[in-house]
Amino acid sequence: MARVTVNGIGLHVEVAGAGPPLLLLHGFTGSTATWASHLPALSSRATTIAVDLIGHGASDAPADPARYALRHCIADLLAVLDRLGVGRTGVLGYSMGARVALHLALAAPDRVAGLVLESGSPGLAGESERSARRESDEEVAATIERDGVRAFVARWEQLPLFASQNTLPAEVRSALRRQRLRNNAQGLAHSLHGMGTGAQASLWPSLGELDAPALLIVGALDEKFCRVGRAMAAAMPRARLAVVPGAGHAVHLEQTDEFIRLVLGFVAEQLPDACECGVPVQSQAHESP
């Protein structure tokens, strides 16, 4: 693992395995720990590059909310890839990480060889929807800073979006809670300011421009994101949708074996020639400039 300094901030990055590069982007309240139990399988077929996004995990959480804007997040990720000598990479993103992945693919299509989007969204189509969501996100951010991470996580875990996770083993739910609690209030609040669904411009009109192959993974129990996934698959030229039975929003937790099967199948089919690296990423995994 390494602490990589890019554009004036430190990001926590973990590199493992060998094969075509695969950038791993967690969701809101997540970190590289999101993928810990998946890494043995994923890194057996790919060089995984897991990053704690700004404001999350062990990465910096700057005081300036403007630093969390998606354009800065994308610039940071490209700088990490440059530091590791990675020309093109596959990108696996979950929830917020899937939205970041879409922005990355549209901003730098020459750097993205393929996309795996788990419970992803291109944002809200209408300005009135975005405005209402921005207000909601601002209220949530204020409560995080006022009440702290522990109180927020207790409320966050009760959202209907995560109801299907109540069937997970107690040890899995406990590990997920511990991981969420390692975040800090300022980082989570500012992430909503800069990368929340309300702050994000709608990418719906741009989906047709995405030429990279894409696998969209949704859980059958997550009706909202099933609808979003079907619409995205229809709009993206090279996308296919996988609806996983018995899973809600976090397919990687709720149906892990099927999630791994889908991702590794995509890596084998779509990313065999993705690596255009001047320097092998493994050789720089422990550098911390």
C-alpha cells in the first residue's frame, strides 16, 4: 500500500496482483476496505488499483469543499494512474464510485478500456430533481458535521436502500460498520457537497458517447437501480446489463460469488489488452512521493 501525493493532497492507494489494470472505486462511506474480501479473486486475474477517494478512508479530507468537485476527483485519479505508469485501465465502481467512473470515462475516454458499474447512475435528468437532491444532500452534510460520523452511520444503515443487507451474516455487517466509522465527518460532508448526486451534472445526454465496453450490475431487489440500469444499457452503445437475483444495492456483498464471476468474466473478455504501461504498476506500489 502507498500514500500517493497528487495535486496537493495525499490519497491512499493499494495495488495488488498481475494482469490488466483494474481501478477500484468504492461508494459513499466506503474505502479500499470495500474490496478486501474480493481482492484474492480479482487480483488473480488483474492488477487491482484500489483508491480511497478524497474525504474517505485514509486519504486526505481537505477543509475546502470546492476541492471535492468531481472534476478535481477525476484529475486526481488520472494523476494516480500516471504515477503508476498506467496508460489505460478497466474501472470497477460501486454506487458513488460508479458515478465517478462514468465521469472518468467521459472526461478521458483514451484512458478507460472498460467499465464495470455496480448500482451506478448517470445522475438526475431534470434540474428540479437535482435541485431538490442538492438541498437534501446539504441537509445530510450538515447533520454529519453536527452529530458526527457514529450518529450518521446509525441512520445511514437504516435507509430502505440497504434493507436487503439485514440478511447478511452479523460479522459482515459488523465489518461494514467498522469500515464506515473510520471515515471523518468533514470528509463525508464535503464529499456530498462535491460528489453527491445533487451536485453532479446529468450524464444521460452523454451516455451515447461512451465507446468502451461496459457491464452494468444491479441487484434484482433494488428496483430503482434496476430501472436506471435498463435505461443506461439502452443508451450506452456497448453495455450489457446483469440483474443478480437475491441482491439489493450492494451486490458485491449480498451475492459475492456471482459478482466475482461477472467481473472476472468481463476482465477476461474485454480487458486482455488494456495495459499500456510504460512501467509495471507493481514496481511502484510502495512509492509515496
